[in-house]
Amino acid sequence: MDFQLSEEQLMVKDMLRNFVDKEIIPNIQEWDEQGHFEPAILKKLAELGMMGTCIPEAYGGSGMDYNTLAIACEELERGDTAYRTAVSVHTGLNSMTLLQWGTEEQKMRILAPQAKGEKVGAFGLTEPDAGSDVAAMKSTAVKEGDHYILNGSKTWISLCDYADHFLVFAYTDKEKGHNGISAFVVDREMEGFSSKAIKGKLGIRAGNTGEIFFDHVKVPKENLIGEEGEGFKIAMSALDNGRFTVAAGACGLIMASLEESVKYCNERKTFGKEIGKHQLVQQMIANMEAGLQMSRLLVYKAGTLKNQGKRNTRETSLAKWQACNFANEAANDAVQIHGAYGYSNEYPVERFLRNSKAPVIYEGTREIHTIMQARYVLGYNQDKPLRKMLPAWFGEEAKV
């Protein structure tokens, strides 16, 4: 594996770093305090070609490799978790899943507008009584002629009030358990669809998160993704994509915590010297750097497997689990380094700490990933080939 970033990857990294410094960081404290999600950020990312980073040009995307998507997510989360989350949901959970499972007609009709940023995609799997236990979902889709009648609700849905397309999952045959779940694309404009934002979140306050409801929504059969009963497989493959972007974003939060801490260490003095010269502060800085480098390696390994069109459930799970843990620890240490100032919003580290908690929970809690990794080592888990794999990157060999 070549760890040297390609010219294209360096260009994306520099471009998004400048974008974040100009468009997000100067505004994010106010947006966070107000609980305001700024949709103009997504429009500007679309203009930069970042709403379809790794989607082939034939479907409206930029045709870059999956590790370039990781670099983009890292830089966006350096600004704030809310906007990395938006890209993760739109690209990772939705668009990449349509690329993997959609028909040619669906890719041109649904995926292409999303890759261009003309439409925004979201993902609906979690329900009030169904999180880690996907089979506990209550949403149903009953076939009637050329449509499915969808009823139910989903919760903790990112971009609930802004997305145009929702990739959702519902039972078409409850008696079959996991094998009775199917996947559909629901359009916001369909009659019977509604959404409601959730207020009072601990973190990611600048993100739009909430509930979506289906009251006898008529979904045309052309919006069935994959085949009936493949919904669980599709959802799990979607999580391989989403978790990859979450892990990459966690690297950005570690980086932000490290950058702010180094800056403060060189400014603040105690006992007659800069606090960065105290060994226990150096220990925290060193741990952040180690966490950042190890997390990147795990993310790039998963991304390289994606580039090769290989299944990466185990590797992506490990990257998500560890990177999010490291990010939570880095943000906590950043607050500690800042002392009392870290407990106020005068410095961004308190926001980092609040934001760092959600990724430890969503898209597989750290407990779920702990169990997954143990079961792989013990031989209880063995990944089986899927009917469809995420297409390999057909461009020049990845340089990461």
C-alpha cells in the first residue's frame, strides 16, 4: 500500500480545508448555539463536486476513489460534525448504496441528481423500538398493484427536513424475519410523508436530525431497491459505506482537537512555562497524535478494499469503532488541556466533546462493534459474498 497522497487527493484536501476555514468555522459557533443547519453549505459542496465524490461520472459524480471521500469527510469534520454527517448520509448511506444495488434506470433517475447535488439523499433504518435490533422494526410495505403502501416511522434521521430522497426499510413479509425486509426510495413529495426535527440534542446541534413518518404512502414499484426480502442485506452494506465515512470524519475531530490543543499549549503558561512543556500535557498531545495516525491507517485500509471492490465489513467496523473512540478521548483531553476555558464555548473544544459522543453510538454502538470484532476472531462471523458488491474504483490505482 502506497501511503503517499495523490495530487488529486492533495487538491481535495487543500480545497476543503480552505472551504471549511472560510465557510464553516467562522459561523459554526452561532449555528451550533441556535441549532441551525445551513443548507447553503450543501449547495456550495455540490459546486465543488463533493456531493458525488466517489460516484462515477456516468452517474453525475466526480469519479474519485473511496479514500478521497475519506479525506473529504476528515476535512469537513474538522469544521464540524454536522456537515460531515450530512455528506456521510447523502453519499455513504444513500448514494453509494444506490450505486451498489440500484438498476441502471434507478441510477440515472435517482442517483445522478444526488451525485450532482441537485437532490439530497437520506437514510431511514432506525425506529423508536429498533436500533441495533433491526428486526424489531414495525414499518410495513404492502404491495397493491403497481405500488407499495408504506406505513410506519423512522427516528434519528439526519437531514429529515432537507432531504429529497429517503432510502428506507420496511417489512414486506413479517413472517420471514430479516429475510422479509425490503428497501425503497421514498420522495419527500409523496402524499402521506412528513418529518419533524428533534430538539435538545447534546451535540451536533448544527445538524438537522429528527423523525420521518409514513401514513399510507404510495411508493411505486420502480422505487424498490434490489429485490423483495433483500432489505437487510442492503441495509448492512449501506452501513459498511456509512461507517467508513463516520470513521474518516472521526479523524477530522481528532485533528481539530489536536490543532486547537497545540495552539493553546503554545499560548497558555503555568508555573512560569508554556503548558505544552508539562509532561502530562505532552502525554495527552501524544495520545491524540497516535490516535489520529492509527485511525487514518484503519480508514485507508478499508478504503483500499473498497477501491478493489472487496467486502470490507470487518475492516470498516474496526475503523469505525476505534476512530470514534479515539475521537471521544481526544476531545475529552482537549477540554482537559484547556482547563476551565475548555468548559465554556469561548473555545471550540467543548463543542468537539459534545459532538464526539454521537458517533460512538450511531451506525453501530461501540458495544456492537466490540462484539463483531470478537466474533470475527473467534470464527463465529464469516462474511458471505453479496449478490452485488460496491463497484471497484476503475480509475488510476489509488495512491493512499
